[in-house]
Amino acid sequence: MPKWLHHRSIAKVLGIHLLEREMQEIDSILDGIRREYEHDFWKYDVGLLKNALAQIYGSYGADGVKYCFSHILLDTLQEYIVSERTKETLSARIMRQHASVIAFETAISVLGYIRDYIQEYYVIFEQFLSEVRRKQKEITRIIDELPEVEAQVKGIDKSKRKRERAEEIALRHGAKGFFIPTYTNFILELWNDKKRGTLTKEEWANKVLAKYRETSEKVYNDLIKIARELGYIK
């Protein structure tokens, strides 16, 4: 999700007037730094968000509520931009150049749900939404160009390419139908150097293979052949 400094820059774009410590306090609430809230609690508990908004409004007024909405919008916008830029459906690939616009509308719809559930701040929300619509291009550009977004997209693309290579190897070794994920996941686990830690390749392969001893003899023997081909066992 965007760093707090990006939340601050968007707040300026939207004309939200709060002190640095006030914005930090609101960010702390929404990101679960404060003990009474968990990280991103607003994603799964709108009732708890309603309580938080009452607290924020009581302390910082309408601009506090707008900053809260802005924080949620930017978190959601980044999440959906990454999603739209990494989807592999035909329609998603065709619309890739419009990923930011699609993500923006989706993020707005999330806020719309919150508005409909917590109607006490309807007028404030509409004021906020009007300004967001007016600054839509600038907001989406800032989020779309964040290094964190590019890093997430590259990370997902790298994972997809790795899975594709694993599936190719699995198919080459006779994986069919129901067993394709079994072979593929075995290969991906072999390649997981983070989980492997300080174990040698052979030690790690034997540890991973142990999980598959209860599979059919053919599958188990195929996995041994794969581990051997990939240089994990002799």
C-alpha cells in the first residue's frame, strides 16, 4: 500500500487541511498501528470503521473524515492497479492501457459501499468525491508511477513465469489432468530457496519429497526424476 508520505501528497492535491501529526494519527488508526485496531480492519469490518470515523470526526472534523476516505481510496486504488496490470484474461490484456481508469472506478465503488453503509458522513463523502473526480488524472498518475506498484507488478509477473516453467517441466514428465498442480507445486517448492535456507539441494529435495510419499508410485517416481533433472539429487 502507498507509503504515508504519498497519502500526505494526495491530501495536498485534494485540499485537505490537517497538521502532519493529525494525518499521522489517522494513518496509525487505519493501518493498525494503534492497538485497538488491526491492519486494514476497514476491509472486513465496516462497523469498526464506523466507530473509527466517529473518533476521527470528533477529533479532526470533516477534513479528518476526508483524509480517512483518501487513505482508503489510495490503498484500494494501488491494489486494483496492480491487479488490472497483471490479469491474464483476454479482456484484461485488451484493456491494459486503461488499467488505471478501471482500477480508479473500482476503488470508488468500494468507497461508495462504505458511504451507503455509514450515511452519517454522506455530505462529506460527496464533497470528497467531487474533488477526487476533479483530480482523478493526477491521483491515478501518482499512484500508477509509485515504485511499489512497479515492484509488485514485476514480482507477480516473475512468479507467473516461474509457474509457467514449472508446468512445462511437469508436462514433460507426464503430468496429466488432476496431477498437473501436484507436479508443478513440487517443482516450485524445490525452487523456493527462502524456505530451503541452509540445507543442501539434496537435503531439501529429500525433505520436499517426503511430503509426497503417500502419492502413487508413478507420481513419486516422476517427482524423483524431476528432482534429479533439476540437479537436486544424483
